[in-house]
Amino acid sequence: MPIIVTKKAGTCTAEGCGGRILKGEYVEYSAATGTRHLECAGAAQGRRPNLKAGKCRCGAAVAPREGTLLLEESARGGHFRKQWLVLCARCR
């Protein structure tokens, strides 16, 4: 997929991301998938690469660029919440 510089702000079309893309940001683009963050290009549904250190739900420490992120969405009392959870190699 070609890498382009965006001319206007938008939303990442990768499944599970939905993050904001800013004007002037480098993104991957194709007519079939739309614009995506570079780190979202190959991500499976609901998962993204882990770019920061974190703690897995099993308690293991996860270093940057190891493991994956899983998007957890919930609705409670009319409020919608998105939270990225870190998963280590054992919990994937």
C-alpha cells in the first residue's frame, strides 16, 4: 500500500482502532481500506502493536514493541468507554 501525507484530518479505518488521523500525518492508503495509521496497517481486528511498556492482565511486565494491544469497549449507564489492554506473548 502506498504511504501518503494526509491533506485533512480523519479517522483510522483499521478495525478496532478508530483513532484520529491528523492533517500532515503519514498514513497508508488504498481505495479498498481507506487511510490507516502506519502501525495499524497489518493489525488484526481489534489488535494493534504495543508501542509502550505496560502490564499484562496476567501480571507480567511487557516491554515496548512486545505483545499486542486489545481494544475493550463497554457501555455502562449510557457512557461509552474504549480501553486498550496490553497482552503478553503467553496471553495472546
